Amino acid sequence: MAVLEKKSSEQLIELENKYGAHNYHPLPVVLSRGEGVYVWDAEGKKYYDFLSAYSAVNQGHCHPKIVEAMTNQAQTLTLTSRAFYNDKLGEYEKFVTEYFGFDKILPMNTGAEAVETALKICRKWAYEKKGIPENEAQIIVCENNFHGRTTTIISFSNDPVARQNFGPYTSGFIKIEYDNIDALEQALSSSKNIAGFLVEPIQGEAGVYVPSENYLAKAKELCEKHGVLFIADEVQTGIARTGRLLATCGDCSCEDKNCSKEPDVKPDVLILGKALSGGAYPVSAVLADDPIMEVIRPGNHGSTFGGNPVAAAVAMAALEVIKDEKLAENAYVLGELFRSEMNKYIEKSSIVTLVRGKGLLNAIVINDDEDSDTAWNICVALKDNGLLAKPTHGNIIRFAPPLVMNKEQLLECVDIITKTLQEFE
Ligand SMILES: *Cc1c(COP(=O)(O)O)cnc(C)c1O
């Protein structure tokens, strides 16, 4: 039998370069193990993970409870397709709808699929319930949105790299400025054929843009007034990341005391993904109440893997961890601490202009051009100093550690970050 030689990081990067499509530009680090807030590279060097797989690993790497649920289910039954019932799906559907306070869930796998599902539900609702003439429905979206990578979703992106040469594009979308309530009101009044408003409660990929206070509540109110569905894409902001169970809380069953500090905004359609599985498995979902979800009938929509028993078992465990370990509250407290520590540094800094965010979804803005490589170089230096983060643009670095972090670890991370930034002053 051939003895497998352990490959170096350099060799492993070479393999990806040679055999994989170049659709990403990763930081030059090869990870081979993870536990809680830490990951280790192929040579055994330990790092703090400050990206959490774009907020998919909120519960920490390889959470034992999630891994146990996954392995148990994987040894029992993995996939039946929805041609048959399975004994985990119904249980999960009851659990997740009660957890977030909606009548129904439509289970999918990836975030983009869930966004597509929400758009389809919204259009069908518009024709069958609102009476919009066939093929005339319009959905309002925001500038600088990120909702995934499918052909329809990139049709309403304004990132040229994500769009160019992927046309022809799907029509039926109106783009307005984010965090501009007048622009929303104007768009809603512009036509009788508006079906929905799709929005990220905080724009993550765009650079962690937090809208002004009450923007979401006012937007919801306007949507209600115009009979338009308010669709929240909480794929990145959901599941405790921003210091609450959801960034748009609504009447979820969450007992988090910080929720009451913000207005209640219950989306008509809620889109979840990423941390819904704690990063163990692709699990996404669309939640809505019966008057909306009932437009979906057998044959209208589906997915071979959506709602499979492993996904159901994993998601239940992942959501239990959020409540058992009070991760929303922890994200709230550590987020406040992180921003206040960073602000102390920023006062004396010429390289960082500001820190913004909510809970443990934060970003710093670097004092350089959007197309500079300063943020990239800082991330490489952070890596050398034992902390992994990724720029979202040439001058923005997002900081989103797993929510299972403790105060001592967070302060150690602030130390690594500020010492690294010092090298660039
Ligand atoms: C990541 C993300 C998506 C897409 O999720 P995938 O699982 O990568 O398809 C959609 N919306 C938002 C807000 C996201 O952050």
C-alpha cells in the first residue's frame, strides 16, 4: 500500500491552482482542522478565525453537539428525496417554524437557492393573491446588494465582476439606494405591479453597512401600506450574528433581552442559510405564513436534497446550540466591547478611519482607495500574526469571529489586530 505523504501548504495551494477553476482568490493559508474559535493550517499553526466562513460557523468549528447530530443521522438515513416522507423533516419543520414564529418553511440547501425560492414565492403570490397581470411583477432590490450567484440574482447585482458577460439578465427588478426610505416610497408608488422588496438588514458583502435606525421598521410599514411583501435576506445577519436571533426580530421565540431595544420588524418572507447548520452542512430555508406560502403547490418548486434528514437533524442541533449557549447575548456583549476597543485605537490611528457593525458582524474601513491592496496586505499580516480575516473591498476588512468566543479571547484578538495595524501606520 502506498504511504500517503503529507503535503505542505504550498503543494496544496498548487493543487487547487492547477485543478480548480479560479473563481476565488483565497488568502494563502491552507486549513486542515477547526475547533471552536480556532483553526489550524496544514503545518499545525493555530489561528483565530475572524471570518467564520462568512458567518456560517456562528456556533464555532466542529461543535460537538452538531457533529453528533450529523454523524448519528448520517449512519441512519441520509436522503430519501421528497418523493417520500422522512421521519426527520416534519419534526424539523415544527421546530424551526416555532423557533422563528412563522406558519411554514420551505427547506432548501444554499443561500442563493433560498433567495431564488423567495423570489419565486413572491412572484407567484403577486399574480395569484395581489392580481398583478402575468409577467408584470416587479421586485425592488437595493444597490450594492449581495444575494448569491445564480443567473437571476446576479441580474440585479451591481458588482461588475459578478455580472459582466453573464447576460442576458433576468428582468423584473427595480434597484434603489440602500437605507433611503424616500427612494423606497418613490419606487413603491411608481407602479401598481410591485410584488416585493428584497433587503439585507445589514449589507454584509458590501462592507457591513448598517442602515439608519428605524430604516427596516419604516420599510416594513411602507411595504404593508402598499401591499408588497417585505423579504429579509438574513442569510448572513441571522442566527445570532448581530447580537439578536435575527437582525429583523419579529415575534420569534427568542428570549434575548437585547431584542426589546429595537423596533419589531417581522418580515413577510424570511430567508436563512449559512449558520442554520452551524457550517456543518448546506442548509437554507424560506419561512412565511400560510397566506403567502400556500401559493406553492406540488410540482411548483423543489430540490432533491432540500429537507433531507441529515439537514433536518443538523439544523435542529445548530439552533439548539444558539439558545443553550446564549450566543445572541454573547455576540451583543462582545460586539460592544470590540467596537469600543477598536474606537480607542482609531482615535490615534491614521490608517483606520472607522469601525462599524452590530453584534459580532463588524468591519473596519482603511484609509486608502477602494482599489488599493492595503486591506489585503493587512489581512496577510494578520494571518502571519495568527488571525484570519478577509477584505470585502480594497479598503474594508470584515471581522466576524464565531459567537462562541469569550471575553479574554476577544481581547487577545483586539491585541493582535491593533498590533498588526500598527505595522501599517
Ligand atoms: C452568503 C449569502 C448568500 C448566498 O449564500 P450561498 O450559500 O453562498 O449561496 C445570500 N445572501 C446573503 C446576504 C449572503 O450573505
